[in-house]
Amino acid sequence: MEMKGVILAGGSGTRLRPLTRLVNKHLLPVGPYPMIQYAIQKMSQAGIQDIMLIIGKQSAGLYLDYLGTGSEFGVNLTYKLQEDAGGIAQALALAEGFIQPDDKFVVILGDNLFESDLGKYIEAFVNHQYSSMVLLKEVDDPSRYGVPILDGDRIRMIEEKPADPKSNYCVTGIYFYNGDVFDVIRTIKPSERGELEITDVNNRYAAMNRLAYRILDGWWTDAGTFSSLLEANERLS
């Protein structure tokens, strides 16, 4: 089954200021390339050619100058502008139309850098006919992330940044959905910080016993802080 891809590369990158005062964090150098290039490469290597890149107004012209149509990277890029930083789920909602109701697709947050090939996870998602699936990773500091409560091969719920995490696993920024995710997004309300949270979307699926998971092999970092950006540079240099 042909998969599509969505890369979310908006946001203000406040944790990386002053680096992000002039340029979007996903264009910061990691090893020899801008950060955003790695997500594109991972999708291309997994056979995904049609990719929507959702960006903020900051550095929009730089994305176009550097990436163009995507042909240099073996993909077809479509761009969508997220006018305001309203959360990951709000950004994902902008892909409706590019993603059709019968499509299956993968979403990567642009600051997620990882070693593993996506192919086997795509195969698991398609072959098992899951409605949604997330990739998990064991970490030393799970309270910084969304922490899953597992029930067999499904997730019962995700606790966002819990003070007392139930496991050492976190939900990475790599998600797999059917085209019905946009209907799910329409059912959630803004959080206390005024954003549409992807954890709320995933918990809707979990409540319906429709949220599967796999454990991500190899190293992974979200490159959203100075320490994780340094780690990513050390691994990819």
C-alpha cells in the first residue's frame, strides 16, 4: 500500500533561543545537514515519495530555497503554512485534503532524529490494519514526555509528563494514522495552554482500544533542547 508522509516543522523553538530567534529550529545544522533533511531522508528510504511539510511563517522562504520541490531528495514535497503555533494536532489537521479518507500515513515531528529504518514499522502498521500506532522508546527521564500505560499490544492511555511515570517508555514524535484522524482531531478541545494536543488525539484512539505501538530500535533524540541538539550532532557528524 502506498503511504504518504507528513512532517511537522512549525513551532517557535523557544527552548533553543537565541539560536531560533532568526531561523526555525528545523533548519539548524545537525551534522552535515539541516535538521529537517533527516526526516525527509527517513521517509524516502522507506519508499514514501509524497510528503507534506507543515511549516511556520518564520523561515518559510528558506525552506523553499533549500528543499524546493523535493526532487533532489527523491520525493515530492507539498508545503502548508501553519499561521499560528496552536499545537501539534492543529498542525496535523492542516494535512486534511493532502491525506484522503482511505489513506494511511506516517507523521514525524521534524526535531525527531533517530537511527532505525521506518520500513518495518510501516509494514507492521499496514499488515495489522491498525487505526493508529505510535513508536515508543525507553528513556532515562520519562517524566519529560508522554508516558504510555501498556495493555498487551495496545496502549490503554498516555499520561503527559507525569510526576510518577508508570514506565520508562516515552511516546516519540513518530505516529501512524488512517485518514480518519482528522475526524478525531475535530472532537478534541484546546488544552490549558490553548493548544490542540496530539496526546489528546492518541488518547481518543486509546479509549477505543485502537492505539497500537512498537518499540523503536536504535538511538533516538528529539533535538529540542541544547543537550539533545548536541547529542544529535555528535551522533550524526
